[in-house]
Amino acid sequence: QVQLQQSGGGFVQTGGSMRLSCIVSGLTKEETSLGWFRQVPGKEREGLACITGTDGTHYGDAVKGRFTISRDNDKNILFLQMNALKPEDTAMYYCAADRYLCSVVRGLYGFGGPTYWGQGAQVTVSS
């Protein structure tokens, strides 16, 4: 059974940092890509960052240079380190797993399926 269990989130001031975590179970590193998305009510879901089974990474333009995706392969934990946070980063953040996830983040094409999602974590950046 595949599960993505998120932790982290909360309130932070503008310019601050926060790290989100996502424990991934039921998937091997080689069979999928992992990544992070966010969504604000009334807006489309936005792909932020992804990491492939061979540790290639890609970032969306809105977070490039500020956010870093990484993972602990021994513990099967995915991380998103967020620095220099801005009020416009306020959103619900989700981790996800899908074989075509990096292509989604790059805006090339859609998910390959099956796609697995974490439960979400609210991040609020105060001005």
C-alpha cells in the first residue's frame, strides 16, 4: 500500500524559512519521481519541484533559487526546504509521487498515473 505522510507547515514571517517533510512508503526510488505542489483556493495547482529516481531535480520558476528538494533514501523521506519566503507563497502544499511527475512540473505533459498524494500542509507567510 502506497502512503505519503506529510509533516511541517504552519506560520512564518516574510523572509523566513520552513521545511516540509513527506514520508513515502510502498514505492521504490527507481519506480517513480517525487515532488511538491501547492494550491491556493480558486487557482490552479502549481508544480514547485521534483526529483527523479536518478536524483535529477527540476524547479518551477516561482521557487527556483529559494526552494530545495531533497530526500533521505535510507528513511524514504522527501523534503522541501523553503527559504526567503514571501506572502505569495501562502498555500496548501502537497507532496506527490508519479512516474511522469517531473514532466508535470516542467509543464510538458500530464501525470502518467497512478498518482499518489500526501494529505497536504498549510503554509502561511505573514507580511
